[in-house]
Amino acid sequence: MHDPLQISVVICTYNRAAYIQDAMDSLYQQTLPAVNWELIIVNNNSTDNTETVCLDYIRAHPGTNFYYFNETRQGASFARNTGAGYARSPLLCFMDDDAIAEKEYLQRIITFFDQYPDAGGLGGRIIPKYIPEEPAWMSHYVSSLVGHFDYSDTVSVFSANKYPLESNMIIRKKDFDAIGGFDTALPGVVGTLRIGGEGKDFFFRLKALGRTIYYDPSVRVQHVVETAKLTKDYMYRVASGIGRGEKVRIIKAGKFAYYKKIVEYFLKLAAAVLLGVIYFLQGHPAKTLPVIRFRIDALKGLLT
């Protein structure tokens, strides 16, 4: 008998009891019939009541393909790989535990892969939902650190050095298995240490197989951003994590590639200084230091 499952959604969660229910509810309300998709939640050592919230929601919504698992190895890459291992559908969709999917989210993904059979992967738009409001110092160049992603106004193929963000990405299960999933040497957050870049590494390996990766701006989720948590220390951990992960990724190509990347980061820092000056002259002084600090922190991570 033909399996009606078309797509598996994987949500990896860590101490998001306050938001995971909203994420689950946004999926429960999808227009795609429940028989055609499944939700796999992977709890990655949460110390709050995430488990209780998840299991209570699943029990309160019978007739759904909602499943809950644990992964004790810390890091999003471990948890995502575990979730993918349980998936039974030909398509894998990764979404964050503090994201809210639009009602047509899954249907739009299915429709896209029907219309673009050559697609090896897909990324969508991520819209920050600032609580209570967007800080005055936030800018386009810094907002990527809080998950903002808007690559194009139309359906397009990602350029050679661009790729989807992990919090709104879809891939064929067979291709996920072919490249061995996420590299656990780039685990994401482990305690207070962040080693990022797992998505970049993932899609670069996928592209190396010759797969075409698309972007569709209509495949949208909102991403909760608590502005009170956007402290200087938090932004440092995120930005330095980018540099730290880039070092792990690029060092595999040899020392010359690493030194070349250092030069690239210094050039980006120079560009950030120029951009900060422009913001200041345009009457947006609050945006000046954050954009420069971002590149300084990323460089520190690369040099660590």
C-alpha cells in the first residue's frame, strides 16, 4: 500500500518550553492533511519543562503523526541527525522550536517540489518576531545573527556561496543520507560555547554532489526574538560561533585556506567599519557599533 506521508518535520528543542507549544500548534493547523506529514520532536537535554509541554500537547491531539524523542549528545547537529533517522518521508523539513509556520507552509513545500523536480534542497524566508519590539540598534547586517533571512523576492537558485538557514530548510531524505547528515564536529550550541556553520557545511557538501538548492520566499516562518536576551555577551557568542565554526570547517582544506579566510575576515571587518560610518552619517548612530562588533567577534572566533 502506498505510504501517504510526504514530508517529515524535525524540530530540535532545548529549553524552549515557553515557545515550543506555539511551534507545534502552528503545524497542527496546517492546510496539508495530517495523514500526509509527521512531526518529530527531539529534546536535546532541556532542563525546563519542555518534555511535559510536548507530551501533554501530543496526548491532547490524537490522530496526528506527532512523535517525541530524546538525544543526550549536546548540540543541534546531533539532535537533527537523530530526528532525521526517525523520519519516514521522502522530504525532510527542519524548523526551530521557537518558530511559527504559516498555515500553508507544508503545502507550499510539497507544491514546490512538484513544480521543481530538479530541486535537491529548499530554503525559505525567516521573519523575526521581536518581543516586545525591534531594538533601535538592529540593522539588516546584524539581523542575520537573530535568524532573519530574506534572500530574494522571487523563487531563485542560491548562488555558489549562499545557502538556506537551518531553521527553515528542506532536503530530500535520500540526499540527507547520502552526505551523512550534519557534521557533528560543528554541533551548534554546547553549553555556553557555540560552534556554528553546520548549515553552511551541510549545503556545501550537498552542492558538491551536484544538487540544485532553491529559495522560495513564500515558504515562510516567523522566528521569536526576545530582545531582552540580545545582550552583548549573547551577540558575542553567536558571532564568535560563526568564526569558530568556520575555522573547524575550513581548516580541513589546509593552513593556506585558513590564512586566506583570516584575510577575508579582516576585509569584512574593514567593510563593517565603513558601513558603521555610513550609518552614523545617515543619522543612525545606534547601528554603528553593533555592525562593527559583529565582524570583530566573528574574527575572534576564527582566530581562537
